[in-house]
Amino acid sequence: MHMLEFQNVVFQYDSEDFNIIDGLSFGLDRGEFVSVIGPSGCGKSTIFRLVNQLLPRKSGDILVDGERIDGRRGYCGYMPQRDLLFPWRTVAGNLCLPMEIRGGLSRAEMAQRAEETLASVGLAGWGDKRPDELSGGMRQRAAFARTLLTGSELLLLDEPFSALDFLTRINLQEWLLAQWEREHKTVLFITHDVEEAIFLSGRVLVVEETPIRRLVSFDVPASYPRTRECLTHPDMLALREKLIGLLRREVSA
Amino acid sequence: MRKNANLPALIFVFILLVLWQAGAMGMDAAYILPSPTQILARLWELRGPLFTAHLPATLLCTGIGLAISVVLGLLLAVLMDASPAAEKMLYPLIVASQTIPTTALAPLFVLWFGYTIWSKVLVTVLITFFPIAITVFDGFRSAKTDMVDMLKTFGAGRKEIFCKLKLPAALPYFFSAIKMAIPMSIIGAAIGEWLGAQAGLGYFSRRMMTQLDGAGVFAPIVLLSAVAMLAVAIVSWIEKKVVTWRGSL
């Protein structure tokens, strides 16, 4: 059974006269780390917004853990591009947000979980700070911790590192892999950075055309755990060139 | 650092006061142009009636008017935020109403409510209620769409989005609105009293005018300004304690 499955999903924006997602089907297995790449504006974020029901699909079905998503909540954790930490809450207070909304936990329990999760993302002791006291990379880690605390098995990460400087970005990529290997979550990761996609994922899904009718899947020829050296392996370089070629063809078309 | 930043302005004010003093002394017609020192002296002479009778009357009127304005303004802002229909119906009206010279309507209220406190309160409310509603409503709208979306993915409903995001996001706007409304409410009260009252600083100022007491006209005005500045300073102080994140949203 797939962790996430699209079955003939169709979606159209009110402002457009065509279906930007047109009969799309694909699936993610439990525990996979899969990236979706494609040029800006190709509709990859639309796929995310369909999964977390911020957009209503026209037809077709989306299944998470074998069940239709309609009417369900809390089945996926969404991490947006910007950290969106609320400046009026402490870091720990921000982490408590998804738990407060889901309900069922006492204040003390929430505080304890927030503290544990902060420690697990390397921010032990930072809970009482205000978000603007954190660096960009730390804010992004706090946002990831907040996503983990939704308690969902399926994580949707929407270009979470794109606004960071290069060194912070590659550090966080390695950090994210370590988190994933420990937490055993299923991750769907959007990026426009081919190298980032190859380094992180077991599979890369490429948006070849808009409207999106299919996603072309490429297996990444490397095993986990990984280090950045694996990017210099000839198979990896070949895949990288192939993907870049695909994207360039699309942009020039 | 901040004191230094204000220094040029303070020096300029001091120069203006000196010029005023010199001009008033040269003119020597206190019933038209009293000098700053004459005004301060008169303020001291009149301290009894000013501080025990007229200042409390004006403050009461300002306080009631401001309280009503805050409650009404907040209610309206919440209503417009909750219902797009209400927004479409009310927002243009509120914006258009800003162009009505409310103070020109004040004589009507005196006609309707007489010399009671309510004619003054009504002027105050009409002047301050609209800016509060608009500013706080803009505060609700300042909550970013992607933050709203993120809360939705957590499973938040409208009530949670309002309490956890919109309310705190609007707090800095609320303080701005209050700071703007304080001087306006004092102006409203003074105008109301000027037109018809039995007590209050506006009433007192007008009575001094009929007696051709120039310094007596100015003294309550100085007092009004001082009260407004003090009230805004207090609100700013509270704001600093409460809103520690201004500008970082």
C-alpha cells in the first residue's frame, strides 16, 4: 500500500482555462524520500496544495495511507518555504502551535514535547528565545521541528532551504537526511535545485510539462547513509546532467 | 542616543517660545497675545478650578467616549473580518465617512442632547470610532495568507486562526489606533464643551475668551496638550511592554 497516492487527479485554477494538473497518478511508498523537481511556475507547489487540501481538486482521488483525504485532518505535515514562525511566540511556543490546534494534550505535555523535539533538531535551550534571535538556518530547523510535531507520518517540504545561503543550505541538507533516517517519515520534497534533489532523495520525480499529466521517476543510484562525496560518483553526475538537460529543454520549449 | 535625536527639535521649540515671548512683550496686549510666561502664571493662578472641576469633567467625557469608540471599533473590525458581506457593506462607508467634517455636526448634538455630557461623548465617539475600526481591521488583514494556510494545514478552523494569528497580528495596529485616538478624543471633547457645557476645559477656555482673558484662554489649552501627551506616553510605554515584535512580522 502506498503512503501517498494520486489517482487521476485533475485540478484547474479559476483564473485559467486549462487543467494545470490533468489526470495525474503517482505513488509514494512508506518511508521514501522523494523529490519533485521542475522549473518555477510548473505547478509542483500545486501538487502540495492538493495534498494538504488548501486547494480543492476537480476530480480523481488522493489517498494517504490507503484512505481518501477528504474530511481528514492532521494526515500530513507541511513545511513552507519561509519558516513562518510567529514573532509574538517564543520558539517553543511556535512548536506548540500544531499540538494546540490538534488538542488533547496538557500544557505541560506540550511544553515537554516541544523541548524534546528542539533538542532532537539541535536547538536544546533555545525554546525561550524569540524567533528573531535565531539565525536563518536555526529558524528553518525550528520550522522543521514544528512540522514534526504535527505528528504526521507524511511530510511535505516545499523548498525549505531555498532562501538560505549556500553553506547553511548544504549543512541543513545533511542534517535533514540524518533526521529522516532517524524519524522514518515519508518525505515529499519540492525543489528546483537538481543537486539538492539527487543528494537527498531515493527517487526524483520530474515535472516534464505543464499541464502536469505525469511525473517521470528516476531512481538515484546511491544508498543511505550518504555523504556529499557521493555526488561526485559518475552515475550521480550522469543523472544530474540528464535531469538538468530535461529541465532546460522544458524551459526553452 | 534618543535624547540626542530629539535635541534639534527641542532647540527649535525653545527658539520659537523665545520669539513668542519677545513678540508678546513687544506687543504688550495680553488679551490678544499673552506671552508664554503669562500663560504659565495664569495656569498657576487658575489651578484650583482647572484641576478640581474642569480637567476631571473633560477627562470623564474623553474616557467614556474613547471606551465606547474602542468597543464599537473593535466590534466592527471583527465583524468585517468575519463576514465578507459585512466588509463590502461597511468598509466603503467607513472610508467615505472620514471625509465628513464631524466637528461641524457638533452643534446638532448639542441641540439634541443639550448641555449634558452625552453631546460631548457623541462628538468624541464620532471622531475616534472610525479610525479605530479601520486600523484594527487592517491589522487583521496584515496576517499573511501563507500563515493562515499553514494553520489550516494544522487543521485550524476560523476561530483558531482568529485567536492564534489575527488577534496577535493586529495588536500593534490596535496600539497605533489608540495613540491616534487619544488626541482626537480630547479635541472632540473640547469642541463639544466649547459649543455647550457647564464644565470642562473647552468650556473654561471659552468663558475666559468672553472675558478677554488671553492667558486664561491659553491655560486650559496647554493643560489639554499636556494631558494628551502624557496619555500617549503611557500607552506607548504599555505598548513597549506588550508588543516586543513590532516590525518583524
